[in-house]
Amino acid sequence: ISAVVNQPESGQMGIGTIAEISLGGVKILIPKGFEQQTLINSQNSRFEIVFNLPAGNKLIRLSCESNRVVDAEDGIHIGAFFVDADFKSYKALQTYLM
């Protein structure tokens, strides 16, 4: 699932791919060449992901905090948990995952 990775505090915005998603968090891949667009390079970085679920046209917006950041051959892998989730977005995600 393609996603926009937004960091409102720093004004940074980039593109990523959601590799894994659960009710608790997400694993995002920022491809090589796009790392400079985001400043998620350590634990506890706050950011927001915006994406559409494959089953619908509803825009999902979730706030995240990074828990693990790994620089790999194909890009940067970011493990993050959801914080202060928008209720409607979280509910839509829950329905999709169930």
C-alpha cells in the first residue's frame, strides 16, 4: 500500500510503502533515493501516514511514533506504533483487518 509520510513539525513529506500493518502499528519502507525527504532516522520520531485502504476510497490518516529504524539495501525500514489515532481512521483500519 502506497502512503504519504508527513512530518508536520519539520515540514518534511515523502513517499513510502506500507509493508505490514496491524491494529498496533505499521512497517513502512522508504525507498532508496527518497530518504532525504523524511527525517525519520531514530526512535521516537513522530510522523503521520496517509493512505487509502485497498477495499475502499476512504482516506486513512494515522499518527505514528517510530520504534525501530533500519537502513537496508532497498531503503529505510521503519517500524512504528500508532499514537493519537483519528477514531474514524482507526475504526476503518480495524474493519479492514478483521
